[in-house]
Amino acid sequence: MAGQRPAAFPLLVRGDWGAAEPPPALRKKLLCYFQSQKRSGGGECELRAGTGTGSLLVCFAQPEVKKRVLERESHKLYLGEKGELKLIVTEPETALAAEEEAFKEKLVPTKALDATSNLQTKGKMLSITLCADFS
């Protein structure tokens, strides 16, 4: 389409390929997989560096192609004798939001423990009295 940037519609793809980026041979297979409408629902695309270990961005040229790929229930790349590689395909924002939420959940107990230890180290005792009116 005229006026649209090539590969302007990204999806985040995660897989267990170990390194920060997949090796060149696997990268080529991933590109072929996501370019195939029959295998992945994909089309014209390019691969870019991901946001972390075991991830990359697949950037599609058309929004409807991105939507088709995202709507597939599962993505598996067959590697011959080596078996298959399961791929997790999400919107980039969804993945970042999930990581952010997990990070926040890890911080909450730590803050509570820090507050408790600060009270203990200052030698102050906090006493709470509960009063109930049962009339």
C-alpha cells in the first residue's frame, strides 16, 4: 500500500533458542515461516531484534497479516530431526505490560518487609488496639 512504511506492524515472538537472538540458520527459518500464509497466516515481513533473551520482533507490512498471525492458536516451527520449536506470539505492548505487572508484584512484598525492618531497627514498637462496639 502506498504511504505505509514497510514492516510497520510488529508482533513479539518468543522461543527457546537460548541466545539473545536466534542463530542465522534459525533466523532464516523463522523469516520463511512468518512469510508463509499457509504455515503461519503471515506474509511480507522482516525480523528485528527483540526486547530480551529469546525474543524478536516480526514486523509485517500490512495490518491484516499481523491480525491473521495473531489469531492463530499456536505457532510451531518444525526443525526436522531436532523436533519442533514452540513460538509464543503476542502484541509487543501485551508482553511488556505482563513483564511490568510481574515486576510490580515482586516489589510489593519487598516494600512491606523493608517498612517492617525499618520500624524494628529504629527500636519503635507499633501497637494496634482494636475496639468493637457490640451493643
